[in-house]
Amino acid sequence: MMNNILLIDDEPVIVESLYNMLTRMEHLELIIWKANSAIAGLEIMKNNRIDILITDVRMPGMSGLELIQHVKQQWSRCKVIFLSGYSEYEYLQTALRENAFDYLLKPIDDEVIIETVQRVIGEIETDLRMHDIMTQTELQLQKAQYLLHKDFFEHLLYDNHLTIESIAGYVQTLHIPLDLEHEVIMMIGRVDRWPQDYRLKDKLQLQYAINNIVEEYLRETCQIVSFTEDRYVIWLIQAGSSQDLTHLQWYINELLEKIQQSIRQYLHLPVSFVLSKPNIGWLQIHYTYKEMSEWIQRGIGLDEGIILVEQADSMLSQYSEQELLPQDIKRNLNQLTNLLETGDKATFHRTISDFFYVIQKAVFIDYTLQLEIFAHLSVMLLSYMNTRKITRSIEIQLDLKPLSNYGMHANWSAFEDYCSRLADMLFSYAEGEKKDQKQQITDKVDAYIIKHLHENTSLDHLAKTFHLSPSYLSRLYHAEKGVSLSERIKLLKLARAKELLSVEGAKIHEVASELGFYNVSYFTKFFKKNMGIPPQEYRQNNS
């Protein structure tokens, strides 16, 4: 993408130096203008779009700080880089107040200028992409047949009495681009952590933006429709005419890490995904959604940015959530549920403390509404325990009867204290479970590597074997074992190589083959690099 850049300095030698240097940087794709005064620069701006302005601060006639006011009127998206021989605080303060991109002190190395221009170009590209995404989001919000679409998906996800005929009626009426004669893949996306103090409209926009990014990656290879609910975005996907669902599931799984990266880059949100098996019938969607939502709540220690591929026999127990509260209170309770599920202990305690403060502040809150709030909090905590099958274990440490009897609490403060103590136990359990789960996974990875040293033990292969994304498996293994996967594989191969070389009569090519090196020369280089001597010499020294 071509960017127009204007250079302004009352010292011609500086302008020419900058001009010549940037002209040589052809990969930056710049159209460069130059001027020796702010007035001359304004004339250029009248007839040409300016994306980047590099200007001196102190110039006769009109300073760079005065110039920026005119720039904002003409080209509001222009990024400004100030050059100055002065490091006085008032200049820097004014530049920052005017949202300057950077403030560089003369003399400036060429490398610093080039690096700054590259950074500003990157920010311009990001701004443009974000603008496009949010524009599309606003249009979707305006055009969507939201209520009918919502009604259809709620029946599809929560009603186990639907018939193919009733589904067909919805599909035809809403012009949903899926074929009832073919099975589907289901995918669920969960935002792991929302920004603080977000508004409902902001959440809807971000959820639609997530959907836009997912569809941008997938729309050319499949048919896809989506639905957004309180915590998740759900996609139903069918293969195009030239591929089957098994291949499509593999293809989507390969793309999910890139999709996560794009969402984090453009929307600054961590997102986890669960991808179903590739043969979900329309009447099984209700049951599949229940299983998948339960799975994503538990995850692998509930870390951020998880990618899970559904295994038919690995689902958890059923989970249900009642929606009992008015919208203003429900939002706070949903946030507490999310914080509990994601293990954010500190934020959970701050949020529940603020929530109880608001409740207690409303002295004349209706009694039935008090019961609703009590019931919803009790359901949240009981559902968490029941889903993880830990209710009996927790009950040994704390009496759970107060969750079913509102009258057992003297006041809201007493109930808050009870909820906080119970939550502390749940967080402690989750931390222990997370550690156990991670240790089990890394131990299984170790056992697999040892058993398959002669086969493919690449990170990508191991990730697919254990149904995790490569980046997550790499982080998990290093955190648990204190060593990278590649280093661990190297050490295991070296240990096995030394063991085999000590066997009388073992040939080098046989040892290499046993360890997955089908090229003796490559095995010799590997061994010498790590042991300091070739394998033949090692065998002689240890025979």
C-alpha cells in the first residue's frame, strides 16, 4: 500500500538528507514530498493526501507544533513525527498532547528514522484494517434479522424436540445457506478475557468482529453460519462440493492458530476454540453443543488461547445454566461465572465484592429480587462443582446447605463471606487440577517420545497426536518440564545413542536408523555437535 510522506525542515541539508535516504528504501513504497517551511508544506497538503508528516518543531513563520493543527483539519488520519534539537519538557509535552507518533532528537541516525517510518506504516495498516472490520460490524448489526436468527439457533441448540421439518422451515424462511441433507461441523469460540468496563454494544461489536475474521479465513472453502450468545460464538459449517467434512475439519484445525493470532492482533482479545467431530447430524446439534460447551469450560487448565478438537468419547458430564436475573444484574453474574471458569481469582474477588456492595447499597431491594440473586449465585457455584464432580469433596470442607437456604445467612455480608470462602476452595481445586492435568499431558508426551524415537517426533506431529495447538503444547511442556520439547528430544536421542553405541557389534547405520536418522552423515554431525566427538570415537572410548 502506497503512503504519501511530507518532510518539512527549515534546514535544506536535513530535508535533502531525509529525502535521499527514504527514496533509496524502495520496499517502503513511499511517495515523498519535501518543503523548507510550514507554509510551503501547507500548500503541498492542499492538493495531495499526506499520510505521514516528518517536521521540525522550531521553524520561522510557523512552528511544527502550530502546523499540526492545520494538518488535523486537512488530513485527520495523518501520523506526525517531530524532529527537534531541543529536549525541553514543554515541547515533548505539547507533542504528546497532540497525539504525535514520535518525538526524535537531532542529530538522528538513519537507522532510527527508517525504523520509525516502518513502525508508523505498520500502525497505519493496522488502523485501516481495524476501521474496515468495525465498519463491517456496524453494517452487520444494522442488517441482521437478529430476532428470527436468534430464535432459530436457540431452538437448534437448546430444544431436543425439534424435527427435520421444523428445522427446514427455519432454514428456508431465513435463507440459511446450509443443506439439510448433509451433516455439519460445529465450532465454538470463547473470549477468554474481556476488557474491563466494556459496554454491551462493545461486546456485541467485538463478537461480530470475531465472526468476520473467522469467515474471512473460511468463507472461500465452505458454507458457514454463525450465532452469538452471552459467552460464545457458535458456527455451523458444511463442506463445499469438492471436499468432504473430514478433510474440512482438518483444514479448519490447521487455520485456527492463525485465526487466534489475527483476533489478538486486531481486536486485542484472547480466544479459545472447540472444533467438533466432522459428522454432526442436524438432530444431534443440541446434544453436541451441550458437550462442547462443557468441554470448553473445563479445557486444559482453563488457560487462554486453547484449541481443542472434539473426541467422541471424551465429553464431560452435562451442565446447565439458569438465566434468572434482570439484564442489569445478569451482566455482573455472567462476568462472575466467566471469572470463576477461567480461574481469575483476584478479579473474581474484586468483582463479587463490588457486586455485593451495589446490592447492599440498594436498601429497599425487592425481596423476590434478593431471592433471584441468591438463587443465581448458588446455581453458578453448584454448577461449577457438579460439572467437575467435586461437590462431595468440597462438602467435606464446607457445609453446602447454605446454598439452598437463603434464611441461613444473617445478611448480605454473611452471604458474601460464604461465597468468597467457597470460591477460594474452588480456585484451589482448579489450580491443583490444572497442575495435575498438565503434568499428565507432559508425562504422556515424554512416554510417547521415548517409545517413538525412531519415528516422527516433530512439534507439529506431537501437537496433532495430543489434539493441541503446537504453540500451546510448546508453552505447556516448557513450563512443566523446564526445558523445551526440542531440547528434550535431543537429550533422549543422545542418551539412547550412547546406550546403543555401547552394545558390542552395533553398527553406526543401525544406531542412526533406530533413532530416526535415515542419513548416517546427519546422525554423525548431530552426535559430534552435541558430544564433541563422532560416534565411532565414542564407541571406541567406551568399549
